[in-house]
Amino acid sequence: MEEMHVIDEHDQVHVGVPAFNVMYTAVGLGWVGRFISWPYVRPLMDKAYAVFARNRLRWTGREECTTGRCAKKND
């Protein structure tokens, strides 16, 4: 839950910001992936994603996930 992992069409695993580059390229937004990979932008993206990863369950209305299967909170 701390880092994004993506497997590309060549079965290569990409972790962190490079994973986002693969995903953006796959949906036709390669320019976004290239931008977030620039040397001056990437450290900021690494830090921003770390904050998001720590808070994503709370920010998206889900309880802490300790079982490996998470669900949205029912109000």
C-alpha cells in the first residue's frame, strides 16, 4: 500500500513514479508521465505520493485495510 506497482506489456514491474509513467502512457497521456519523471518534478511527486499513500484509505472513505481486502465505508 506504500507504493504503486504496475506490470507492463513486457511483464516488467515498475514501482513508484515510473509506474505512473507506464499508466499515463497506456491511456494516451504519456506527456503527463514524462512531466512527472523530470528530475526537478519527480522528487516532489515521490513525496506527494508518499503522503497520499499514507492517507488514501481515510481520504477515500475506507477503513484501515489489515485483511488485504478493503471496502468502502457504508454511511
